[in-house]
Amino acid sequence: MPRGRALGTLLIFLAGVLTGCAHHKPDTDSVTMLIESSPSSLDPRVGTDSQAERIDALIFDSLVQKTTTFGIAPDIALRWDILDPRTYIFHLRTGVYFQDGRPLTSRDVKWTLDSVLNGTVVSVKAGAYKNIASVEAPDPSTVVIHLSQPDPSLLWNLCNGGIGIVPYGSGRDFWRHPIGSGPYRFVSQQVDKDVVIERSQNYWGAPPHIDRIRFAVVPDAITRALELERGSADVAVNALSPDMVVALRKRQNLVVEDGPGSEIAYLVFNLRTPYLKDVQVRRAIELAINRPLIIHSLMRDQARVAESLLPPQHWAWTDDVAQYPYNPTAASALLDSAGYKRGADGIRFHIGMKTSTDETTRLLAVVLQQQLAQVGIALDLRSYEFATFYSDLTRGAFQIASSRWIGGNEQPDIFRYAYSAASFPPHGGNRGFYDNPALDALLNDAASTLDQSKQRVDYLKVQQILASDLPTLDLWYLDTVIVHTRRLQNVTTTPSGDFDFLRTAVIAP
């Protein structure tokens, strides 16, 4: 905890030192946004990290879009008909053009989905569309999707953040110069430096007010904070430590916007690892972690305790599950009864934990190390730059890893993607290799109907099983926190912390 407070103090000190320095002022018609890492791929059929999905949502349109209340609304598809649980017909807008002037038609939608399914592009997203048997384009404004079996998550997987529509013929190198039909067009990307986009001149919807946006890659949180303080950057979303947010809230040239978020921080356990494959160990770990204290002291109350991957506002969410409030005495007793006795040094066993180099994540790992040490578990920490960490995470190359679900956990199909035995890497997000036939049966049953009340019954049981088995440990929902300069106005937060506010934000005259 003291280290986090020290960062806040250092921030204030350095900001004061820089007050007398010459400030670089952004162009009057452009905005500089700070991001922690380069997007893994700006091909919306491939990129799955938060930077890729959030930037792609500004460059590309999707068939449908999710709302802030976890519903589905029109996008390129003005409306859709569900003839039966296996047949969806989408009626497209007319007058939509890609940024290179080509019209967007049903042929492009068909190519987008087919190219993921037939291997034209290699993507972990293919698992989300595995129930698509075929896609038809009977005329330029109609798309028909036939499913091999009912899939109530289909609409979610066709929305912004899930996939964007690419031009017919786009291949594996499309990420080098992506072309979409969204409000902004791609200009350039320099890996580990920046991504530049600018307002599209032929966007079918209301044009954005900002001419040009530069997403500057700044891995270090202190540097991000100082760039905002100096005015050489305009905005950052969920990219600063809680201590820094508290410090920057006091700066007259900055504004902090915050609200309840759906982004969830969690720990994933590799169940192929000795010790962690024992559910008693996983339960003891949760009992040993003082989440309310961490939220108050480390997160500065910018989070809420989580008991499920789904946000509390979701129709399928429940807190009627097994819960493990902080109790190190009970954790020690559980480990003793499971046969993991302390050695002469007080240690029962060692477990490795991987994190990114993000400062808040590393501080959290240190706190977890201290708390688990109290019950005799030695947590060996390893931090890696994000690309390496994310690669290891998606391959299941870890014992314990800290991660976040961003956006994807706003719909119940997250349970299939994250916990089904069919979703082991590289086919999905079951990165801890959890295997429970009873859970898979419930997920299949939920997928067999479009009746939301029936789905809810299944999903409640799913959450109860997961709370008992603990293949992952849900920590907390993070608030959406946007820090921006006063020159950037009309900035609003969303639960998922996306970048959609850049569609309507304005630069003060």
C-alpha cells in the first residue's frame, strides 16, 4: 500500500517540477489519447485485446451494437428477423460506404464471417461463430445466417467489440492498413508508438467533431499522468492508478469523469498445475484475500466486490452463490485438512503468478503475495511487458495470472467462452483448462432456447457451480474513470470503458 501512495506523492512532485517547463500544445483540431500498449491487431476479425477492440469500434461498423444497458440495437443492420432459432435475416442500411469509397453490401458481411470460419484469417474469435453453418447474401441489402444449432449469443458476437465488417477479399495482411465504414478512418500505426485515425468524410451517420485522434502508446503510468498534467495529452481511460486519479482530480486543468463499470479484474488458475488443481487450495486462496481492504486502500474505492463475471445490472446475474469472505484462519485450517502442512520455514508450497508490467497490477500482486504468505502460500511473482504476458495468458502458459474481462462479460455467453471444455486455447478463453461436464450441459441447454427466463435458470446454476469450483477468482468490478483536459468536452463514461465518447466529444474553442 505505501508504494502506491508513494507513486501519488511522486506524481504531485514531478507535476510541480514540470509547471515551469515549456508545454507541448496539441493541435487545435486533434486529440491525443494515452493507451498502455499497442493493439494486437487492427483487423477486427482478429484483435481481442481491449486496445484493438476499442479502436476498431471507431474504424469499423458492426451488424448490431450493444447498448449501455446490455441490450442490442441496430447498426449496419436496421432490423433483423429470427425465423426460427437457427435462421436470422438481417436487413442492411443502404448508402453505407467504406472509407475508400466502396459501398458496403451483404457480400462484405458474408466475407467477414466466412473468412473467420474458413481460415482465411486465423483467429481465436472463430470459436464464437462455430455454430454458423452458412451465410447467404441473396441481395445487396440482405444477409441470412443459418446456424447448425441455436445460439442465443449470436447477436452479441455480431456487435461492436465482437467483430467489424471488412471489405470483400480482405486477407491476412489487412491489419496493416484496415479499411472500415465507421466514423474514423485509419491513417497510420507505429507499433509501440502510436495509432492515428482521422474523421471519415463519407461516414453514413452523424460525423464526429474531432478531426484527428492520436492514440499514443505510453506503457508507464506515471508518464501517462504527467503527459495529462502538462497538457501534451488530452485523455486517458482506465489507464491510471487509483492514487494518480486522486492526485489528478486536484489539478485545475484536468477533469475526472467516473461511473460504475462492468470491467472485472480476476485471477485465473491453471488447473493443470500441482496444488491449483485441488479445489480446496483455490478456496483457501480466496479466503486469504481481503478484497474489501484492497478496494479501499489500493483501489481507493474505485471498484466494487465481484461475485460473478456478469455485471450486477445484468438480467442473468445472481449473488446467490457460495461466498468466501476474508478469513485467513479458515484458509489455514482448510489447507491443513487438505494435507498441505507448513514447513519449518512456515511455507506450505510455492505457486508462480504472472502479471503485466502495469503498475496497479504489480502492486496488486505484491499485496496478494503478502496476504497469501499469512496462510503459508509463497507466491512467486513474474512481470512481463504486455505483449509477452498476453501471449502467455492466451496459451495457458502460467500457474496463476491476473487479468480482466473488458466488455465480453456483459453477455452470458462469456461463461461458454471462458469455462466450456470446448474453449481450451486456442479455441477460446478457457485459459485455466477447467473441465466440468455438468457445467457444459447447462451451457448447452441455455444455448438451445431463446427464452430468456429459461436461460436465466441455467445461468444461475452455472454461476453457482463456478462459485463452488473456483476455476477463476472474481475480484472486483472497476469503475470507469476518464481523466481529460478541459479542452476536451462532452465526455461521458460507459460501463465497459470503451472509446465511443470520441464520437461525440468536442474540442473547446
